[in-house]
Amino acid sequence: MRGIISWGAHVPYRRLDCSTIPEFFGSGGGRTSRSVASFDEDTTSMAVEAARPAMRRGITAPDQLWFVTTDPAYMDRTNATAVHAALRLPESTIAMDMIGSSRTAAGVLRNACQGRGTTAVVGSDIRVGLPTSPDEAAGGDAAACIIIGDDSAAAPVLARLVGSGVATREFVDRWRIPGEPQTQTWDERFSENVYRPLVATAFSAACADAGVQSEEIDRATVSCWSARVAKRAELGAPDGATVPPLEGVGWTGAADPMLLLQVMLDHAQPDELLALVVMADGVDVQIYRTTNAIVANRPLRSVAEQAAITGDVPYAKFLSWRGLITTDPPRRPMPARTSAVAAARVTDWKFGLVGSRDSGTGDVYLPPSRRSIGESEAAMVEIPMADAEGTIVTFTVDKLAWSPSPPIVFAVVDFDGGGRMPIELTDVDPDDVSIGDRIELTFRCLSETDGIANYFWKGRPVRREQPHGE
């Protein structure tokens, strides 16, 4: 049996209250909020953060890593290799980009379920609409990872694809030309009229392929850029089966299908039928059946619980982060361009945050050292630190150093089990930082110079709700 063996998601900490948009422009906005990737997050860094929890459940290194996005950090360069490096996957693991349309996520996920070997599919997107546009308020930033593999005792299949249906048609309801940051949209009424018969066709085909009746569907969810079009889709599933999208997040493009599928998986019981409906340049419907293993093997924190941990971002700062308005730059020079040669020498440290430990004394070195600074002659061994937590022993708020979103908060952190290092904090307000705060690590983009993204790790406050199911 082959199917979903693990999943993970990353919903950025920041939220934009869309009701504040009219205060700025006099129009636009809405009554909801949306997730906002921070100034130091891009689709690559968010993909890493989504894949990390998916890999924590004892999953062996996948044979394939497919990275899906409509907003890549690079063109003419593979973005998936940075995700591969941060996850410390072996060289034998294929890492490829699937870039362009948000519909690609549904196709890659279906193909992975029908393929061979262990495959990690990661969808990540940052949605940028024109200021005051419906797309600006309805969009959201997030990443989601689903790992597909064969059933085993260590990683049992939790849900398997039992049927799929497709209805493809050429029409223009949403578009963005190369080089443009914002997507444009057509009238929602036009999209509604086009999608309605396509949904009926694809849903009927998926049910026939699965050998079930539409009335047997236990949970169904719809991924669509327009909430109006999604609500008016006639699925044929029983009343009450439709699972709404995450509140306060928005439509997350290439991440959306896998994010919504995870919302269903987070609460599904054994032997349930889950229908994923993706409306993007046509309609893709996938039907999954859960297994008995799903209850005992869910992630510790559900997508909804993660999305509930938030902090506001002012609208003007949101526009600045997206490059839609230009603010006065810091009075310091930008960081120098990252050296490709230097980065290649320390890939495990830079991307995987791998330090070293003196096997004799137990001392931890960050960054790693080839030998102990003392008299110990014991061997140095690698020690991965990306999942470590630590405590702030001192910190400073720097208002002069260069940053696209000043001020910078630097902290010296003592990590549990050994190791101390200075590290920049993110997703934090300077007034809320205190000595003794607990810190976890997150993969971010430190800077971008000459088009080269400089990825490394930052610290963020440990913010936890009760584990999923408690």
C-alpha cells in the first residue's frame, strides 16, 4: 500500500488586518485577516520550515523532493537544492522545481501518489495583489509539505489516494506575466459560471474512479482563489461535510491544496473518505481514504493550532516588505554579496546548522571546529542543531545596523545540551524580549545582494499551544 506517510506546514507568524487597508488608501480591504511572510522569509525558507516537521516523525530521507511555487526566489537556478541542503538530504535524493501555476501542486501530488519510492512534495507561495485589490486581501502566504511513500512499520500509510478526476479548460480568470509581482483577476461571476460545470464533471469522475458515491464523502474542501466561487461549487457531498479554509490565512496559491488537505487529515478518523477539490485553470479532484494508523501518527501540532499563533503587521510595513512602497533605507551599507566559494565549503553549517562536539569533553562548538580549543585529543563529531532550543542570556536592540526592517534584535543564546552563539531574532517585537526567554531556530533569508539570497538560521520565541489532540 502506498500513500501519505507524513505531513507538515508553515503558516507565517504575522497577520495583516485587512480592515486597515481603507484607512491607508480609502478603498479595498475586507473584514478578514491574511497571513504575511516576514521580510526575511521567501518561498524557499518557508518550504524548509514546512518540511522540517514532516521529516521529524522518523521519516527516512526521501528519494525525491519536488518544490512547487508560483513565486520562486530564483529563475534559471534550482530553488529546491537549498531546501535539500537545509534538510540535510543525501546527494542521491532528486531535488527539482515545479514552477509556474498554482494548479501544478495538485498534479505533482497526484503523480507522487501514483509513483514509486518516497517523495516529499513541498508547496510554498507568497501572494502579492495590487494594493486595494480583492487579491491582496484574499491572498495569504504559507507552505505545506506532504510525504508520500510505501507502507512500513516505522512510517505507516495514513491516507491513500483511491480516486481522482480532472476537468481542464482554457480560460483566463487569473494571470501574471513574467517579471510582474502582482496577479490580476477577471470578474468572479465569469469564473463562477465556468467552474460550476467543471466541478461537477471532475467530482463525478473522481467518485467513479474511487468506486464510491458522492454521498459517502466524509469531508471535502475546496481550494480556489475566490471564496465566492468556492462557496458556490456544487460538490454533491453531504451537508456539513465541507471543511472551511483556515480562518485568517487566505488563499495560499501553490501551498493551498496541500494545506487544506492537511486540515482534513488533522481531524479525520480511520476509514474516512476525504475529497480535495482544486479549482485552478480547470478542476482537479482527489479522493483519499484514511487508515487505522492516522490517529496515532498525526503531527503534534495541527495546522489550525499553528495558524492560531499570530502577531499583527501594520499595512504600511506590509507594503514595504513586498517592495510596493519605498522607505528611507538604513544609513549603513548593504551586506556584501555572499561568496559562492565560501558557502560551498560550509554547506552543512550554513544550511543544516551542523556544529561539532568534542567526544571527550562534550563541549559543543558553533560554528563547528576541527579540533578542541583545549588539550583534548578526542575526535570531533557532528551535532545537528536545527531542532535545538535555548535560552537568551543577553541581547541588544541595534537601530543602526543595516536591515530591511529595523531594528535588529541580536541575542546570545545558550542551547540545551551545550553550545552558545550570537543569533539574530525574528518574529519578535523588541519590547517583548527578555533575558531567560526560550528560543527555537528557524531558516530565513538574512539578506539579498546582487540577486543572491543569503540563507542562514535565526532564532524566534518558543510559542506553543497544547499538542494536537490534548
